[in-house]
Amino acid sequence: MEKKAIAASEGIAIASVFKFESPTLDIVKETIEDVEDSWQKLASAIESSKAEILDIRDHTAKTIDEESAAIFDAHLQILEDPEIAREVKEIMNDEKLSSAYAYDVVTKKYVTIFESMEDNKYMQERAADVKDVAKRVLAKYLGKSLPNPLSIKRDVIVVAHDLTPSDTAQLNKQYVKGFITEIGGKTSHSAIMARMLEIPAIVGAKSILNAVNQDDTMILDGTTGTYIINPNAEQHQFYTQKHKDFAAEKTRLKALKNMKTITKDNHQVELAANIGSDQDLTSVLENGAEGIGLYRTEFLYMNAQSMPDENTQYEAYKKVLEGMPNQKVVIRTLDIGGDKHLDYLTMEPEMNPFLGKRALRLCLSEMAIFKTQLRALLRASAYGDLHIMFPMIATVEELLEAKEVLSICAKELQEENMAIGDYKVGIMIEIPSTVFIAKHLAKHCDFFSVGTNDLIQYTFAADRMNESVSYLYQPFHPSILNMLKLVIDASHEAGIWTGMCGEMAQEYEALPLLLGLGLDEFSMSPSSILKSRESICKMNYKKAQALALEVLTYDNSAAVLQRLKKEDYYD
Ligand code: PEP
Ligand code: MG
């Protein structure tokens, strides 16, 4: 039977199901009679965890590097820690409680102690390590195993309740043909990453984990959001053909790779790419991007086991700038918080993480983290056309404060005789307050880039991760279109440009509206660029302008979408 959920990343996948489930670990306070017997059970869980960690260490050393692999040495040390073993045995002997319960108590105690050492980065990292190790050991003890994306070695469709952005980053495209999750929206970060990795994906498929069995065959159409469990021969044939057509269309579009993006009446715009790491550069170049409109640097942090230092970051930014000679590269400063976490950075629990200490707010309160990144960026500026972008700006004061830190870093580097090139500074427009003070913000920066994923979530007060309010993700709503007009006009009056790096920029139907509103740069997943270029090159700018002005007066999204169907913006 065909079912539908939210289409998150284009393309067709046909493969067998791989259920990606984190087990629940219920450790009960259980009294025992035989201490030695219970201890042996824990000891064997520790032994098999050791074997597993050695395997992962080996794999990491081969596929990433020795430095990243070293983190697992710390895990092995924790497994063999004599003090933990002594304390566990003490509880077992004194209180006659089970080894699993005692191990849980002791490891949690260390996690709390390490986490409380707020200023000690090393101890914070150890807390994350102890948590990880304890989870693995207790899962083994209970006869359960933790999901490991690296262990996938055959063609599969990953089925999960949710995938964190770092789970998604570890998926190996060679084997993972697609994924489908129970929760999430079109703009949750695992969906965004799927588009960047060009993995077909569907999100918001409620109860899918219960509906499938391991190794069932599944068809997933990430373009329409349709999925089929154990398809019949006819469905199999239909989607195999659709998969071939999809690939053929991609090949056809390659002819547009080196073209500029100019309307029939000679209005030029720029189509740039969103990336999450330097590894995306191949796809950026293959798809004819005219620059990088958003480099989400948080993935560099999320893929590391500890805070990346200045040199590591400098090398990564330099690589992207050198990979895009004579082209603009917008690198966004760290945007952690919301649905993006760093295992090694302990943050106060928040009631509403998307409204909390996220992105620039976190950076301004963690100066050491912020300055390390800014120094790395400034050093890398010598290697290309760097545009530094601050996320989650809400006020002029925040922008001025961020710029002040940037100039302090520049001064420090000059005193250290480090080379700095030219660079530009811009901000994301993704909090509604900034729309209405755009003309003031424009005085202090060189460009704007609209983050519609957040701008829409904050305007409609609808969590972008929550599929039950996903109907309020309405990029075509006149409220959003009018906000865009205010921002773009304010930027042009101030003589600066406005781009868009939110997912709306790759919403195919939105292209004539954004063009008509005067958007200067459209930044999207590399795989969407050529199709967008083909469409814009057939449009007439003046007609698109008239269309945009007309729909600004409408009162709902459906009416705007209906009006777009006339397609009277082509020449
Ligand atoms: C946005 O909010 O539109 C955006 C591009 O940033 P992110 O999706 O990383 O929050
Ligand atoms: Mg955002």
C-alpha cells in the first residue's frame, strides 16, 4: 500500500529496510544474592564493548584520521578504569545491588562531577565520554546493541524515529540509498543534510518503525513523499523507471553548468550553494554554483570529538575558499542550539531550545569559542572572497557587539603578524525583529541573507521540527512575502545585496516571486541549482515583478499558489 509523508529530499530509493533504533535502557534497582555472578555479567559486557570500540577506532583511523580515532582510546581507558570497578564492587558488596545498577550509579556520579567543572573543557569532554561508554556497556549488559551508522555495509533505506544531524552526517552514501523518519519537518537539519548529500528522504512518517520489519523491501520517493513497504511487481517496475528518468534529467541539466543565470530581459541573479563541509565542494562544482551562499560551520564542530581548534578551522575554511577561486564564499559562524548539539559541550537544559541560547547568543556568551572561530576565519580570508555571516541576529546591538569582537580578533592577529585579507560582514535575516529594522542593520553590514527556515518558524510560532504543526510552514504566505519585500528594498536603498539561504530559495514555484521581489542571490543545495537556472533563464523579470507586487496584497498562501499556476512570468 502506498503511503505519504513529508517529502524531504528528491529522488527514488529502492532497497531493504534498516531499522535504526536506540534501545531504551531500563536499569532497575535490583538486589542480588550472588555478587560474583552479577559482577561477571558486567565484566563480559565490558569485554564485548571493548571489542566494539576497538573496531570503531580502527574504522575511524582508516576513514577519517588518527587524531579522530584517538578519542576511542579515552573510551577504552574508561572501560578499564580501576577506580570505577572498585566503586561498583563496593556498592555491590555493601548494599547487595546488581552490577548494572551499581555501574549506572557510579558512572552517573562521574558525569555529574565532570559536567560541573564548567570552565574545564577537558573534563566536559570526559563527561561526554563516560556517558557514551556507560550507554554502550549497559546496552550490552541488557543484550541490546546501539545503532551504528558506520556498520551499514549493504544497500539499505534507513528507518528511524529521528536522526540527529550527526547521525545523518555519518551515513555512507554508498550504502544508504534513502532514509525515512517518524518525526521532523522539511526544514529540520537532517532533511537539509539529506538534500546536501543528495540522499532521497521522507520525514514525519508517523509510526513507520512499527509498520516495517528489518529487511522488508521499501520504495521511497523523496520527491513526492510517497513510500511503499514490500511493493508488488508493478510498483517496483514503475519506480525503477522513475528512478532512471530522474537520473536522465540530471544528466540533461548538466548542459547548463557553465551558464550565467540571466532572465530573457537581461536581469542577472546569482545561484549559490549551501554546504556543510569542504567535501560538498565536488557537488558544488559539478552543479555549476556561482559561489557559496551558506557554509554551515556547525557540522565541522559536530563531526569532531572535541571543540575544533583554530588551526583545524583555519585549514577547513581555507580549503573551501581555495576551492572556489574568484567566487564569493559566505561562511556562517557557529549556529549550535535548537536541534543541533555538540556532545562535548554541556549546555543548560532549556524549555524552548529554538528560542534559547542558540547561535550568536551562545557565541557572545562563550567568547573563547567565538574568538577561536573568528581568528580562523580572518586568517583564512587571505585565500579568497570571504564573507563572514552572523546567524540569529535580533538587534543592532548584537551585530555591533559581534563586529567589535571581530575587530578585536583582527587587531590581535595583526599584532601577531598574521596575514589577513579583505573580507565582508553580513547577517542572516531570520528573526522577525530584523525585518523591521533592516534599514538600520544595513548601515552596519555588507549583505543580508534571509534564513526562511527560521524566519517562517518564528513568524508563525510553529516549531520547524514538529510535524504536527508543519502545515504552518508557509513560505508562500503574504506575511512572509511582504517581509521579504521590506528586507530587499531596505538593502537596495542602502546599496547592499540580499540573498536567501533558507530552503524557500530552492522551492521551485517560489522562484518567480523571489526574482520579482528583487532577490539578488539564491543559495540552495547544489542538486537544485541547474533546474532553478533553467527556469529563471526562461523568465521575464518585469513580468515577475508585476506578479510579486500583485500577490503581496493577497491574504493567504493558497491564493498565491493558485495565481502562480498561470505561469505568466515566462517570456
Ligand atoms: C534558515 O534558518 O533558513 C537557515 C538557512 O539556517 P538554518 O536552517 O541552519 O537554521
Ligand atoms: Mg537559521
